[in-house]
Amino acid sequence: ADQRRTPPSACSMALVVLGDHAQKSPATFEDLEPRKYKLRIMAPGYDPLETNLDLSSKRPVDLPAFHLVRSKGALQIKSEPAGAQFSLRSEDGQVTREGVTPQSIVDLPTGKYSLIARRGDWSMQDEVEIQRGETTNKLFAFVSAITKVTSEPTGAEIFLDGKSRGRTPLRLDLPARPHELVAHLDGWPDEQQRIDVDAQRENTAH
């Protein structure tokens, strides 16, 4: 029995199991007992194929190529708040999707993907893996927190990520992520700080 599968570029990845015999495709099995066999073909990323073969006629059997079906899963993408732009790209670059959260993508080939979500100038990136017959959930939390900015003496102009946000003392509602702060006061050297804004508490920079 000669077993082949598509696409041709992945031929050597398929394992053909005929009874208790196993070979990589394309597989030729010789000197088989004339009886019924269970045939199973497996390949990474594809649904396994199973069928029964009746070889009791003792005649050579040359079977047509078996076409395996790509394994699929689903991905549910959400964000807080909703309305974030996202882009999804597979490791091999063959699958790319774009859209706005929340969105459910079904019939997605299994494997690893790079997922980027953007809201304004704020972007987040993560890796997700799609499993066969399962729904993978991914949540991007674009949350903010109060940050209290003070200086001594007061009245320093505060630049947040390169943009002026006013003079100290300040209470700023900032995205919960790292930021670069620069304090400028005429006659004094600029001071720079990096702050990791935590959504669980009130943050301070002095």
C-alpha cells in the first residue's frame, strides 16, 4: 500500500501506521498477511486520518493519495476597554488577521502566533498558541492609574515620554506601563526618572 499526503513539502512529516507496521510517507508495505488492517496517518498540525483496509484478496494494492486536513482551533481576543486594534501573524507568516476587539476568530490553523494590540500610542505584544479543537482566550488590559508627581522646589515642568504635562505638583492619570519622566526647572539641570505605573496603587514620582 503506497500512502502519500499533501502538501508535498510536508510529505516526510507524516507517519503511516498499518496494523503494527509504521513508516514515514510515502510508505510501501510489503509481504503483508492477507487480512484486514487498520490504517492511521498522522502529521504535526493535521487531523489524524483513520480508515480500514481489506487486503485479504492477496493482490497488490496501490491506494490513491490521502489528503490530510489541517488542524484548526479558535482564538477569542478581548481588551479593556474594548475597541483596540489588533494584528495576528503566524510564525511562518502565512496567516495574518487584523481587526478590532472583541473578536472571535474560528477555523484558525493550529500553531504559535504573534499577537499585537494597539490603543492610541500604546501597544502590547504577546505570543499565543492555538490548540486543536480548543478556544484560546487572550485579554489585553489597557488600564490606567493615578500618578502623583512632585518636585523640590515646586513648579518644575514635567515631560512624560517627551510631551509636556504641566508643572508640579501634578496628579496624572497614566497608562499602567513604564514611562520616562523628565523634570525641567530654569536654572537647574534636568532630572530624569523611569517609573513603572502600577494599576493596583497610587504611584508617586519625586
